Amino acid sequence: MSVDILAIETSCDETACAVVRDGREILSNVIYTQIDMHTEFGGVVPELASRAHIDKINYVVQKALNDAGKTIDEVDAVAVTYGPGLVGALLVGVAEAKAMAWAAGKPIIGVHHIEGHISANYIEHPELTPPYLGLIVSGGHTHLVVVEDWSKYRILGRTVDDAAGEAYDKVARAIGLGYPGGPKIDREAKNGDPLAVHFPIAHVNGSEYDFSFSGIKSAVLNYLNHAQMTGDTVNRADLAASFQKAVVDVLVEHTIRAAKDLKIDRIGMAGGVASNSALRAAMKEACDREGYALYIPSPIFCTDNAAMIGVAAYHEYMAGVRSGWDLNAVPNLKLEER
Amino acid sequence: MKILALDSSGLVASVAIIADGTLLAEYTVNYKKTHSQTLLPMLDEIARMVELDRKTIDAIAVAAGPGSFTGLRIGSATAKGLGLALGKPIIEVPTLAGIAFNLGFVRGLVCPVMDARRQQVYSGIYRFEGDRLITVRDQTPVSVTDLIAELEGLDDALTSEGVIFLGDGVPVLREEANRTLSVPHTYAPAHLCMQRAGAVGVLAAQLYAEGRYVPAEKHTPIYLRKSQAEQQRDRMNGNDTGNEPAESDLISVQVEAASKVVEELRVRAQMEAGKAAETEDVL
């Protein structure tokens, strides 16, 4: 008997729904991205994101069911991201999912967004099983974790200020590339010299695996200000490449050091920034050098999607985890609290 | 004919089941818990209480706005999820019309008010004619001072029987209304002074009978206000629309031009006066 789970994800600016079989097989994966709408404002506007979610959600869910050739009565459970994320955006998915589950008499399972990202690797790498080291980097999150078992995580390090993707967005805005910063800087950097400008790699005192990206961001802004005052011309491609190198270096360095310290030889990378070409290349090179196995999802499963939520929910479902009808959105949900 | 009704537009969470003109169950909680924690557990509770077979629901009624943006979306997403899973349409009930329906079928004007923050209330002006709710002025955000001026400006024929205020905006308006409003006015008692899904559902049944419902996927809340980011952008672009509602946000239960209403009321008053005169003659 297979287990089919309908999963909904609305934690930020993608309205997404998927049907996943046995936590591995993606029967459908529908994503409506609001990115164009937010570009005008230079970033995600929470109220607009919430409004777009409510307008699009039924179309997205219905298409996911149609693509999978399923009705709601034929799935075994409904899963939904309940945190972390934008509270108004999360609430749309949570209310929709609970109502659908209730109407169809199905169980509801609340899923942690980061757990979803981590689980994205299982879709294309069924051979990946715990324990392994996970690096999750996105616009809202930067986490280095030990995946000790299915649904069991130990956080080694996280950002103490901006998420890596957030730093990308801020720097992209400062150098006139606009939103979203990740893919735009990645593209611009391809024509630049990563060694043109040295930006410092920040280390957080006392917590060797934590990250700090606001320092790199400030260094870029200072560099721009200085250039403006002295009338120097700024090579945007060089600046993008140098900033990107600073971010990528610290992500790779912490990950490899943790792997050595903990004697873990498998690394799973996930999150929107995991689709960044420089990070993928640098991490691959480092892992090859150390003899570690590296797992990265295809870009479509790196950015926010509901398939990964369905995969994470499967392991919860098999472990007997069920949420109540009072399931609420938790905007700053911690991975350990789940 | 079974309608499941929801209202989470304000602090109150309320759910009801209406079957063939009978209110089978209503559950209303006026407490600080979030709607995400209350709405579905309440629905589950009353559904179990009345042994509701979910497949027999014909339509979902929802207080569609205005109200707290987040509260509206929890109600709307719940309605949309129910509608999608059951394959049933949504009846969009303007929040203030739903509140006004608590007072069906009083004489005089009914003026529901909701606290809209920023020194404003969301308000509409309604009256009843038989069992029909007539919109004298559609729901909109307005300052208390402007609302009072508006009521003062209405024709005597409309205001002669006074106005009843109700809703969670009453505390915002009461002091100023008592001080400055010359139209006779009063306030609804506590149990009628808030959103009640029972009233939403009964009004929804009328709308449903008139074919006024939408497929679940088409439903969107009536915010009556743009997001802050859009307001700022509009101000910067020089086309400041402030809090003016978008045209698409305006739907009313049954709007009548106020002048026509006034004319009808005058004619009726004259006829009644004439009848009285005739009676006197006979006597």
C-alpha cells in the first residue's frame, strides 16, 4: 500500500502544492511564484504575498491534484508548512490545508520549512540516509545541522544576523542589480574576478560553526561609498564575484570543518542558495578533495516547493505524527522545537 | 439546503450550520486566541454535535470583509479549503451586512461599525424592508466624525426612527456620537453587538437563493484598503488614493439609491397621514 500525501507550502512568496508518493515519488509539483509582483518593491512585501497566496491557492492545489490524477478523497494525508516564515503567508496555507483535511476526513501534518528543504535531497538521492551533515542556505535561513535520523536534527551553526540569501538581496540592490539578488549576482559574477576585492570572512566569537553575513554586506557598502567619494569607477562584475566568493568561502569552510570534526563523510546541501553555481562548484571541489559525498537537489527542488514538504511529511506520517485542528502558523519556529 | 457559515473578520470567531432555514448550531468565541487556533476546532465541535455529514453541505458562507487582513484570510482560506475539498461554492457576505443582519428586522437605520484603526471605523448604513436588508450606504472606511456628519445629512424620512449602532467599533464611536449626533440613536446589546455566523449564514441563504455565490477558487477577501507598500508607492507616484477602496472591492447586498428610498418613505408617510385624516373625517 502506497502512501500519498498532498502538501502545501506558502511560507514566503511561492504558492506551492504537490502530491508525493511514499516520500520519494513526485506525482505532481506545482509552484506559483510571485517574484514579479515583489520585484517592483525590491523585496517580498508580506501583505502582498499573503494576498497573492489567497488568490492563487485553490488553482495551485487543484492543479496539483489534477496533475497527480488524484482527488482529495484519494490521498492519505494533508501536510502543510507551519513555520518558520511570514506569518500572514503561512496562515493561508495552514487554514487551507486544515479545512481540506477536515472536509475530506484526512489527517493533517504540520511540517517545518527547513525540514522540508533538507528532505528535498531524498527526491533525487534515495540512497541518502541519515546520519549526514546538512547545509541549508536560502533567503531566510542559513543552518548547518547534523541529520541524526529521519526527522531528528542537531543544529551546529546558524546565522547570527542576515541569512546568506538576504545578504545577496541587499548587495544586489546596492550595486543596482535588483531583486532577487541570488541569481542576479550569480550571473553577474561569471564575468568578474573573484580576487579583485578582498572582503573579510566573518567569524562569530565562541561559536565556531555560526555565520555572520551582515559584515560582508557592510564591507561591500563601504567599498561602494569609498569609491563614490574618491571618484573611482566600480567594476560591478568584479564586485559581485568578490562578494560571492566571500560568502561561498565561509559556507564551504564551516561545512568542511564540521565534517572533519564530526567525522561525517556525507554532506547534503539544500535551500534556494544551494542552486547558486559558485556555491555548488566550490562545495563540490572541496568534497572531492576530502573524499566526501555531496548531495544537492536540482534547482527546482532547491527553491521553495511543496514536494519537499510532502517528502518530510511522509517520515512524520510513518512515525505516527499528526497535528490537531488547532495547528497554528509559527513564524519563528525552531528546528528543535518541532 | 445546508450552509456552513464562518466569520473571523474581527476579534470574534464564529461558526454556524444552517439547514433549510433552521439554525442548527452556532459557536461564537470572543476571546484573544488566534482564529487559526479556534475556527476549525469550533467547526469540528459543532459538526460532531449535530452529526453533520460533511458531504451534505451545499455552500460555504464567509464574512468576506472588511476586517483584520489576517483574520479575513484565515476565514477565506478555510472557506476555500472547504469549498475545494467538497466541490461547493462560497457565498461572500459583506462583513458589515452580516453584522447588520443581527438586528433583522428592526425599524429605522442599522449602522454596524468595526474598529478600523487609524482613527477610522469600517461602517455601512442599512435598513430593513420586510425580510430584506437594504443598503442605504455601502460599507467603507470612514472617520467617526464623517460618519456622524453623514447620518446628520440623511433625509429625516430615513432617520426619523433613529439609528442603532452595533459592532466592535461602538467603543470607538460612542462618546463622540453621544456628544454630537442629534439623530436619535442607541446601541445593540452585547449578544448582538458582534459578528455572529448565524446571521451571516441566514443572510447567505437569501443570497444563495438569488444565485449570488462564486466558485471557491474565485473568492477573495474584500479588504477595502490597499497594503501599506502600495499606498506608499501610490503617494510617491503622486496618485494618492489613500484609503479609498478599489472599485472591485465594492459589493453590496442590495443597494438602493438613497433618494429613491427617501421618496418612497415620503409617499408612504403622506398616505398614512392621509388615511389618518380620512379616519378623522369619518369620526
